[in-house]
Amino acid sequence: MPDWINAIIMGVVEGLTEFIPVSSTGMLLLTKKLLGLPDGFWDTFTVLIQLGAILAVVVLYFQRLWNVVLRLPGDPQARKFVLSVLVAFAPAVVLGLLLHDFIKRVLFDSPQTQCISLILGGVILLFIDRLVPPPTRHDSMKLPLGTALGVGLFQCVAMIPGVSRSGATIVGSMLMGVEKKAAAEFSFFLAIPTMAGAFALDAWKNRHELAAVKSEIPLIAIGFAVSFVVALLVIRAMLAILTKRGLAPFGWFRIAVGAAGLALLRFG
């Protein structure tokens, strides 16, 4: 199969899964294995195209985010929102810098870990709607700093491929009394610095490899563009499903994909 088609497929998978609690990284790595793509460039590709999906958040929430920027000089609430995102982002910065090489070298090379994480995470999602306390926070832009820090700590669990970043942050938020839609929106906002940072770190660490394969940059551009367009369509649908049906549909999806992945690894 031509590499440009592989890039489109990977871009579609990224756009579909980045913002729903099913682990985009796990899905991308399993897709890479299913397509028979080699390690190296394609591992870096899976990180770099995530920025396309993050750009979709910026576009969809541009008016709200731009309004915050305009109010920063004179509005304490705007500054508190920015600070809450930075506080939630901080744990991932520390652990990401410390564990980046281990995660890429060990966990990214373990499809079994990814599949088991998908299944375990799916089971958790099936029960989480029954466990969360009644929501007391309904505005994603007005979370207390302590709650934001807790969400950031939950996000660190998603450094294990197969554990969804959006799933971890949404579940963490809901457990701390944040309403479903507000939890999802804060997860989207937190994704902007988190994935931009992951993009920058991975691009820097692989700068020599990328410079050596300049011919592959168009593939990254294709994956980036496709993930952006697909994510634009997915975000609103995800919010509608989460609001009406909760986390259970995503839980069943994770279990099905994880089980199918284990079966392929065992008998494929």
C-alpha cells in the first residue's frame, strides 16, 4: 500500500480518537502494526500528526479562547483560567521530560500493554458513571486550581499507550465533581499545551532523523491535515454522545478493540 494512503488512514484514526476516551496513541500504534509499518519514522509520525487534531480545538473554541486573551490584562477570572490550564499541564511536563525515552522505547513497543490498557480502561468507563458524585462544577473555565492539578495528575496516567488522555482527564474531572460536558471541554483546553509540548519535544528529539528523511515531510503534512478535518467533525459528536449516553459507549468500544487486538496478536 502506498505510504500516502497509510498517512491518510493514520490521520483518520488520529482525528477520530484524539478527543474521545479510547486512546488515540493506542489506536495509532495498533493501526501501525496492522498496516505493517516499520518503527522509527512512523512512531514519530503518530506524535507529530496529533497537532492537527489539537488545531481543531483551537478553531472550534477560537471565540472563547480569544476572548480570554483579550481579557487577560484586566480580568482576574481570565488569568485564573489560564493558570488552571498551566497547573494541570505541569505534571505532564515533569514526567514527560523524565520518562519520554522510556515510554517511546519500551511501552510503544508493547502492543500487549496497549490492548490490555484498552480493555481495563473500558471496564472502568462502564462503571464510572455510577461512581461519580453529583456535579458541583459546571463551567470548564472556572475550575479551582486544586481541581485543575488533580486533572493534571490523572492525565499523567495516559502516558501509558492504551490509556486515553481524554479519558483519564474526563474521568478525573468527573470524580472531582465536574459536570460531563465541562470535564470534556477542560480536557480539550488542556490538550492544547499538552500535545503542542509533546509535538515540540518529539520533533526536537528526532530532529536529525526528520532532517535525514525530508522526503517524508509531505506524509506528515497529509496526516496533519486529515487529522485536523476529521477532528473538527468528531468533537461536537463526542460532546453529544457524552452528554446523552455517558461514558459507556466508549467503554464498550475500548473493550472490543482491545480484545480484537489481543486475538490478532495471539492468532494472527
